Amino acid sequence: MKIVSWNVNGIRACVQKGAFFDYLHEHDPDILFLQETKAHISQLPEEVLQPLSYFAEWSSAEQKGYSGVAILTKKKPISIIHSLDNPIFDCEGRVMGAEFEDKVVFGVYLPNSQRPGRLEYKREFYKAFFALCDTYRQAGKHIIVSGDFNTAHTPIDLARPDENKESAGFLPIEREDMTDLLTERGYVDTFRHFHPNQPNHYSWWTFRAGARQRNIGWRIDYVLVNKEFIPSVKSAFIQPEVKGSDHCPVGIEID
């Protein structure tokens, strides 16, 4: 089973570029999570809302042209999760989850901490979201969390760490929150599990100054799993060759 996460930075633009359907046809993911769809259901044609051979669900932000997440899955889940039961977070369309027999798979779009007050919002979102994950873990489910975390964890995860020590997405407290997930909370960063010391692997590049062509990027998109599930993960990958967004897809293959 191939599980992929992709911040498309606007699903309508991604479709117009041909990248969305090209990706489905060429890479054939079993589960595809989308972030930053930036569209309400009424703005999308049926072939995008429900692509052939996929069961799809969409969750939009109340604000038009902002945030939004979706899931496309070949196997229909037991249930769909798109709420943290908190209107402060749910109004932004940031969570999509699918419950299966032995696991719950999430696609999540964590807030960017750049604007005033958003760092605190992001940290509260962390707490609420991973508390939800804990309830499923305590019920005996494995957890897979994919998505745009808007955080580069360590200096190897961005091209210019020294220049970005005070930048949103690489602030010490944001990095500490990621460390907490990977230590105290018992999650594994699947890409680093398979590629522990490899530099120059990024998932986001600014549109400015030819950053993507020069590979001046950040790795801010992740697939995490609870540590008990890691033996079932066969590979983890980043696909920088896939265009259509300022992010590229990231994913894992599991038994």
C-alpha cells in the first residue's frame, strides 16, 4: 500500500497545470492526502471531487481560498475524521483522517507560525490533534500522520539553517515540539528512519529566485508513524520531480 501526502497549494491551479490527474495516473497511490486545497466543494467539478477508482472526502476552511484538506482512498474506510471538536481549529479545514481495521491514517495541515499570534495557535493545534491521535492509540490502533507540518526539524532539513534561525518554521520552540513527537510521544519520522544522514532532501521551495532549480528548500512535509508500526513500513520517499505546486509529494509504502 502506497500512502502519499501532497500540499497542492490550490487544487484548482494544480488541476489546470495537469499535475493532479497526471500524478494519479502515473503514481497510482492507494491513499492520497491533499493539503492547502484552497477551494470549497461547490467550486470543484465532479471529476476532481470524486476521481475514478477513489473514494474522496473534502474539508474546506470557512474562509474562501484558504487552507483545506482532502483524502482520496481506494479502500473505503470505516469512518472519516475531519474534526477536533473545537471550532477554533475546525473552521480552518486542517484535519482529514480515515479509520481502518487496524490503523488510522491522517493528513494534516499545520498552521504557519509567521503571522502574529499564530505560533501559539500552531502549538495549541499540535496539542489538540495529537491528543486525538492518542485516543486511537489507546484503543489499539496504529497511527500514520502525514502532511505539511510547516516545521523543519533539524539543520539538515533546510538548505540554509544558519540564515533561518529566527525564521518561522525553524524557531527553537517549533523544533522542540517536533522532537517531543519523536521522543516522548513515540513517533518515527519515516524518511529519516530510512535516510538518517542524507542532506539536500526537501519538500518545499519558495517560488522566488529560482529556489527549486537550485534546490534551496525546506523539508516541512512528513509521514510519521507510531514506533510500533515501523516494522510494517517498507520505504519512505520524497518526489521533488513532481511539479504542480511549491511543495512536492512525500509518502511511504507499507505492508
